[in-house]
Amino acid sequence: QKGIGMNEPLVDCEGYPRADVDLYRVRTARHNIVCLQNDHKALMKQVEEALHQLHARDKEKQARDLAEARREAMSHGLGQSQDLSPAQAFAIVNSISPGSPASIAGLQVDDEIVEFGSVNTQNFQSLQNIGSVVQHSEG
């Protein structure tokens, strides 16, 4: 009403209530706006806390995954150093599609595959093992 916002005075220069506006409606509108602002702040605080928890869980998961990968690499590295024999290949590359990830990585025809992700000579059963690793590593 008449440019009355949240901070304009509701009294005239002599301290009497303004006669040119409906004071009850202005006060009610201000109250409703303040309540909505408080609700918004509370909701945004809940969203912020949820985001912090989500990111903390993701960070913990990354740390666990990294630790597990290091343990696996260490145990795998120890296993190789005990063998002292060169690792045996479980597959040989027959062809490479131009522009494929294999081509970009530098793979060439007749290269021997000794390990592909977690697949190696000891656990290789079929090409489906490799397909599974690729599916879990997309992106």
C-alpha cells in the first residue's frame, strides 16, 4: 500500500499512526513475509546440512576406495615380486578400431594382455570378465 515496504515507518512525523494506509493489512503482510523468510532460512539450513553430510560420505567412500586400491596394489605387487617369472598373457590383440580408446591408449595388434583392471591370468575365464570391468569403469 502506497509504497509501504518492510522498513517504512507506520507512524507520521508526530508519532501518530498513519491514516493513509491500512495498518492492520501492512502489519499482517510484514508478519507473513517474516514468517516465510524464517521458514526459508530453516529449510536452506536443512539443505546445507544434508549437502555437507552427502559430501562427507562421498569423501569417506573415496578414501576407503583409495585405501582398498592401495592395499590391493600392494598385495598384487608382493605377489609378482615373489614369482620372479614374467606374467603370462591371457589374451592377444587381434584388431584395433581407429579412434577407439584402445587405439588412443597405444594398443597395437599382437600385443599381449597380461592384466586388464582386476582381470589377470589367475581369474580370467572369458571375455565377459573384461566386459564387466569396462562397464564398471565407464566415464
